[in-house]
Amino acid sequence: MSNTAFLVGGILPYLAVVVFLVGVGYRLRVWWRVPQPAPMTLYPTKGSSFASLAKEALFFPSLYRGDKTMWLLSWSFHATLALAFLGHLRVVTGLLDRGMGSVGVGAPGIETLSAIAGGAAGIVLGVTVVTLLLRRIFVARVREISKAPDFLALLLLLAVLTCGNLMRFGGTHFDLAQTRTWAASLLAFSPVVPASPAFLLHLFFAELLLLYVAFSKLMHFGGLFFTFSLIKGSQP
């Protein structure tokens, strides 16, 4: 095993997770300590419930009312990202395999579902990320408010997706058994790193993205719920 492979597959996973957790905790602490000079009533207004937040988080109705094109891109991206997360959970743990097996889905059926859902998710995510990137470049009103960190987030996402799609559609498909062995070895703090360069490159960009998340606008996934609790807590 090369030193580079061990760095990517045996050291950076721990570093990325620790930095992510510490970064998220730091961001939450900063938001918690922001002074509130007066009761906040922007959202949700008095009398609303957690259901209103859940609706906003799941379906983005306010974005739909403001920009239907952006809503379509954003909702498609987030919904497909959730599907991709479940697919990766299946890859590293096998939990979904056991769940589907318990209701009578055999190994061939699981593999077929994985290929169809994973392939579709990779394509949709790739198209939406490229479209969002082009939007920041060519739409004047969006380009004016876009900064380098906005482009960096999209480029990292695109790198992760491109490597993943090349593994799925190209000739360097990942080895499921090796990947699960690697994930289990990380939990045992005795990394057994796969030798596949394609897998390691995909993993490397994913680690860079995870390192970046807590310090970027991508933290909005947690900020929405945290803001909800702040606002509810500040209401008389």
C-alpha cells in the first residue's frame, strides 16, 4: 500500500469527520451567541408549528413562490442527494440489503435496484450541479452575488460526482466487498485501504467536501432548523 493511498483511505477519513463535527459545533455555538436585541418574528410567525418548518425543509415552498426555475433545480438536487446518501449507506454498511432481504428482495434484485437508482441519481445530480454552476457564470444577477466560495462548493461537488459516475458507468467499478471491509476497518481503527485509484480519488474529493462543509454556505442544512429553534425561543 502506498503512503498516498493510506493517507486518503486511512487518515483523512478520521480527520474529515473530526473537522466536520468540530466545525458544525463551532457554527452552532456562534449562532447561539448572536445577540438578539428584540424578539424575532420573521419566521415562523407566532402560532405556527414545527409542521411549517418541515414543509419548508422538505418542499421549499418559499423558493417555489420566488423562483420556480431555481426551485426545480434545488429541490431535484436535494431530493436526489438524499437518495445518493441512502445508496452510500447501503454500500458501506449493508443495512439496506438486510432490510430489503427481510421483505423478500433477493441479491440480484438488490443489485438491479442499486444500479438503476444509483445511475439515475448520479446523472440527475451531475446535471443539476452543472446547471447551477453555469447559472452562476452566465446569469448576471446571480453572478453579481457569487463569490469564490460559492464556486468552490459547486466544483467540489462536481468532482465528487464525476468520479462517482466514472466508477459506475466506466470500467473501474468499485468492489462492494472491499468497500465494506474498508468501512468496518475504519470503525475498528485498523484501516484496510482498497487499492482502486478511482475509489481513492472519489473518496479524496468527498473528504475535501466534508472538510469544507462546516465553513461554507453548505451549512444551511443545519442552519434552517437551528434558526427555527432560536426564533421560537425568542418569541414572548
